[in-house]
Amino acid sequence: MSIKRTFISYGILIAVGVTLSSFAINNNAPENEETPAKAALHPLDNRISLELSPEIKVRQLTKMRSHFKSIQSIIRLIGEEQFIEAASIAETKLVGGKGKKILSAFIHNDSFKQMGAAFHESAGELSEALKTKDTKKSLLALNATINHCTQCHEVFRQ
């Protein structure tokens, strides 16, 4: 792997990590229990709450963490020039399916659902870009997919 690709891969990993750092807050505490992280978050956090039940919060966070791991795998595979394997992960892990529809039934914010649909659609475009085995095209498509994560996390919180 070239030095340029290594730097690109690490840069993407850092950007994704910063984007998804909102997952670090402990959402497993009961709704009425105020953890230090939650107490510190609320006064400064103007994002829209999805007002999910504790069970659905855990499912949603688990799904988003799975997406994050998939993106990490895709970045590694691009660096290793294993584009077909990366496309397969994008298609099977990010595009969506049954799990997406189940969670969607419990989320009542239409804007969130639209952003989620755009994310999953961009993952399909990412899969197609990866199949071309063109690094630049693949990274641009990956950037677009990650951008959907960033936009959503800027607007919504659990």
C-alpha cells in the first residue's frame, strides 16, 4: 500500500471517529437516571432528541456502531485494493434490509427517516463505485456516505 493511500485511510478513520464520537455517551442508563455524561450533555446539546425507548436506543446505537465497523472495514479494504470485498460489505451491511425496516417502525421523526434513507441509498452508490476498482471514485463515494452520518449526528441525538 502506498504512503498516499495510507494517509488517506488514516485521515478517513479520524474523520469517521470524530463524527461518531457522540456514541460514547452512556445511553444504557434508565431514562430517569441522570448520568454525569447526560447531565453535562443536555444544557449544551441543541440537537433534536428522537425520544426513543431505552430498548430502541440500544438497538439503534448497536446498528450505528455496526455501520461504523463496516466503514472501517471498507477503508482497510480500499487500502488493500480489495474493492469487490469492500463493495460486498457496503451492500450487505450498509444498504439496509429487514433490520432497517424494523427500527424505522419505532422512530417517528420523518426528517430522521429521510436522512437515514439517504444514508442507505448512498451506501448503494458506494457499493457501485467500489465495483469500478477506482480508488478516487470509491473514496469520493465513501466521503458522501460518511457525510450523511455527519449531517444526521449534527441534527439528532438519542
